[in-house]
Amino acid sequence: MSSDSKQTRAIFFDRDGVINARILGGYVRHWNEFELLPGVAEVLHEIKNRGLLAIIITNQRGIGLGLMSESDLHSVHNELQKTLRAQAGVTFDDIIFCGDIDDRPGRRKPAPTMLLEAAERWNIDLPNSWMIGDSMSDIEAGARAGTKTAYLVTQHSEEIPRATKIIHDLKELLEFI
Ligand SMILES: [Mg+2]
């Protein structure tokens, strides 16, 4: 496939800690445990307004650990999309997850695999796209896929990684993407 002007820019989002509140030491297994963070619907609406793709890239180790099933995960994501459609009239274009327990198979972040899968599926212009996350592994995955990266500082942040941008609120994205 040749890279041409039909390529689209994408904003890749980590999920836990960026889209919804993290459950420390646990997993969101049901929709009633999913706390959508403020600003997400608004930011997504603006991203879609600008003609960009919005894609979630998420490690969901709880599946590999047997704490939840893929079908549990799909129902959480269906409810998320329904809620965003109701709140902002838009949805994420894609949600790509990895249920593996460890890094060995090479698909979990910090591997760039899921971003590369998305790029192939949606014909994405990676160097002009952004990966947004609250973990080192998100920033590493983005960098290895060749995207720009934005690190979201949260109350759980310990070390701030070297990223293209450091943000403290998701809405700051709208200033530079
Ligand atoms: Mg996270």
C-alpha cells in the first residue's frame, strides 16, 4: 500500500486513567464500575469535528487472568459508546484491546502492535498522529509506532516520561493536535 493523501490522522487513547477512572489494583469488569472522566465527551466531539480518527488502545490483563471475559469487556465498551453517542453525538472509531497477561507475545503495550494494527486497518498517518496515555508503556508504544505522544499527568504519576507533550487535563489536547 502506498502512503498517500488519503491517509488519516488519528488520536489514540489509552483507556484506564484517561477515558475512565482507574481502579487501583483492580479491573473494570462491569459498566457499573466504569467512571467516565470529565471532558472526554467534549474532547471526542471536537476530534470528530476536525475529521480525525479517535481510537482506544487498551491493555486488559484481567481477561488473561480470568477475572473477566472478552464478552464482559465488549459490553462495557458497548455501554461506553452508547453513553458518548447520547452525550456528544459521537463514538470512538475503534477500540483495540489486548487481554494477554505478560509482554511475551508482543502485543501488549509497550509493544506498538495494536497501534500498527489500527494503522493498517484505517490507513493512518502515524507520524502525524498522537498517542495519549497516563503510563510509561503508552508513551513507549506510541514512540515505537512512530506517533507523537502526550503524557497525561494524574495523581498516580510517579516518573514523568519523555513525551512530545505533557498535559494535566485532556482538553489541553485540543490546543496542539
Ligand atoms: Mg492508563
